[in-house]
Amino acid sequence: MPKIAEAARAARRDQIIAAGLACFARTGYYATTMADIAAQARLSKGTPYLYFESKAALFLALHEEWDCGAGQRVDDAIAALSEADRRSARRILHAVAAAIAAHAVAESETCRVLMEARALAAHEPVIAAAVAGSHARTHQRLGDLIAAGIAAGEWPAGTDPALTAHLFIASLYGLMAQWHLAPGSFSWQAAAAALAGATVEPADAAADRSSPVARASQGTGR
């Protein structure tokens, strides 16, 4: 396929995803039809089906774009840390929380739509599977990071890394819900610091870069 045709197809696909987001935000996932999305995009009724086989498939593309954007923000935030901070699981966790917070604010409409659909995913098995898969990957990486932090003495020896990861994720989603209910009602910067307990000092500057924390931080994004 010629590059111009590829670019045009990619642009049309993005146009349909944007139209889907606008419709989901306005009337909700279940009330939105593919015909509504076509009208929003100013396309013929059948055009969206040339790019997405169903409304669920379009939603999954929106979900994937959110995940990719969030993952990139997290990776960039970790890369921007100093060498010493990258050896501290708490500092990395703070960077993760701050990056997700920034993504939720920058992509607030997408965040709100995806949070609503997550609550309804039980009725859409394909969407539920994608949401569960994303959650499992995130939980595993956070659990590994926290386990490395426990080994480095940043959390008490008896800390359960899996439960701590669950609580961290649940707290983030709770904060997102509160933010959409009352924008500006709290400081995301302060909330991110509180979630990670970021007042704890970073690991000893002499720590080896191949420490458990440094290894666990790899791939903490998407």
C-alpha cells in the first residue's frame, strides 16, 4: 500500500476513534451506536465498519491508545529520574503515580470514558478481557517493583507486594474518580507523593545499578 494511502487510512481511523470518544463521553458506551459514531465523524454509516468490526473493537482501540500513552509517560518519567532515584523503589513508584496522574489530567475525557466502561465491562467479555489483561500486567510489574523495594529495606519485611500493588492501583482509580467528580479538589502532585510514601529518602547512592530495584523498574510502564 502506498505511503500516502497508508497515511490517509491512519488519519481516517484516528478520526473515527475521536468520534467514538466524543459519542461515548456524551451518551455513554451502551447508548452509543456505530451510526452515531459515523454521524459524529461525518462519514457514511458503513465507513466505521471498514476500520472496526464492532463498537467493542473501536473501544478496544481507544483503550489501547490510552495504555500506550500512559506507558510512554511512565517510561519517560522513570528515565528522567536521577541515577540514585532509579535505585529507590519508592522514588520510582512516585514517578509512576505522577505520570499516570499527568496522563489522567491531559487525557481527561478518555480517562472518564474508560473508567465508565470498566465498570460495565462485565457485560462485554471482549472488553473485560482487555481490561483484565492490562490490569494483570500492571499489577505484576508493580508487585515486582515493591518486592524489590522490600528487599532493599524500603518497606517492612512483612509487606505483601501483591496486596500493596492492588492497593496502589485501587487508590489511583479512586483518585481518578474523585477528580472527574470534582476537578481541582485535590493536588495530584501531593496525592502521587502520598501514594508512594515519597518522603522516604532515596536508596544509598553507592548502591549497585544492578540491584533488585533497578531491575524491577524495567518495563514498569505498559
